[in-house]
Amino acid sequence: LAKTTQPISMDSYEGQEVNITCSHNNIATNDYITWYQQFPSQGPRFIIQGYKTKVTNEVASLFIPADRKSSTLSLPRVSLSDTAVYYCLVGLSGAGSYQLTFGKGTKLSVIP
Amino acid sequence: GAVVSQHPSRVICKSGTSVKIECRSLDFQATTMFWYRQFPKQSLMLMATSNEGSKATYEQGVEKDKFLINHASLTLSTLTVTSAHPEDSSFYICSARIPGQTPYEQYFGPGTRLTVT
């Protein structure tokens, strides 16, 4: 599975747009990029997944450049409730196992 | 949709006893479920992959005789921590994938906080 690198922590004020970038230089051709959100003492929650260009859903956008060596999770107008750890995962569904390997994640703190 | 539950949410047990944690997919069938462990302020570590009707696949370093996994039906997987010790105290989380969904889109349970005294 491709290794990912993301900032350990980020601070943002309420109402601002937050962009969290993840580097995955050795991403394979068939790898997908997936982001999860985790609040303290809860299981992670799937946010968004993409393969190339841009993906948008009701909570976030995911920007993936043409070389796919990085990706950026964009959270529009964050609120205090967005304070959480965000994980970037890259990998291929191999042999039907669909294993997820979590890195250290980015701890986002939203400030009033 | 795609709800995964865990029971119990918290458990305290004495050293040397066994504890069973249940993971259920409430509104879908899951042929594969995963068990993770998370220590405070650390990331999730995959312990094992649970396959319905067959033996679980354990990650390197995870003792299969200590962490017994059973996936007897398409909606239930159980993790039994046998002869628990204080170092087994952790947050245990299960996840499941909906067959046919895009890769890596998994649904996690709320977790079980195990404290061994």
C-alpha cells in the first residue's frame, strides 16, 4: 500500500475554508484516495473518495492533480464540530481484502 | 443506511478474565469485517480481517489465540479477548464493507472501550 504523509496538526478559525494536503508519491495506477474523519472515542467516518481530478459531496471536496502524487481535502466554512482527526488513505483493493492502513492523521482544531 | 453497531460500548474486567465484543452490520450484509485497536492519541491499528464462514486473517504480531475472532453470520462478528491483561486495555473498533461498493469505503462501529484492572 502506498505510504501517505500529512501534517500532524492544523488550526483554523470558524467559518474559514480548510485544506488538508496529503502526499502519496508512490501511488499506484489503480489506487484510490480516501479520507476519513474521527472524533475522540468514536469510530472513523468515511468522508470522501476519489481517483482523479475533483470529487465533491455534501460535506467536502477532494482535489487530485493530474500526477496523483498528492491530494487535498477541502472543508468549506468549518465549524467547531469539525474539530477531529482526518486520515488520508491510499491503496488498492487487493485480493478482496480491502485492508485499510491508517497513518497518523491530521488533528484539526477549529477555534471560535 | 450502512450502520455498524458494537456491544458493549464500555467494559471493565479483571485481569485473567475473557471479554467478548460484538460487531453487527444492522442494515446490510458484510462478508468481511475488520477489527482495529487504538491506543490513546494513536492511530488505528488493524488487528485482523474477519471473513464470514472462514478463519480470520491476523496481522503480524497479533496473537490469534488471545484475540479470538468469529464471523458466524453475514451480520455478526465477535472478538474475544482471552485472559485479558492491563496492557490489553484499549479502544477496539470494527468496520465492515458493503459488497460492491467502491474500494476503501468502510463503515465503522462506535468502538468499545476495554479497561482491564
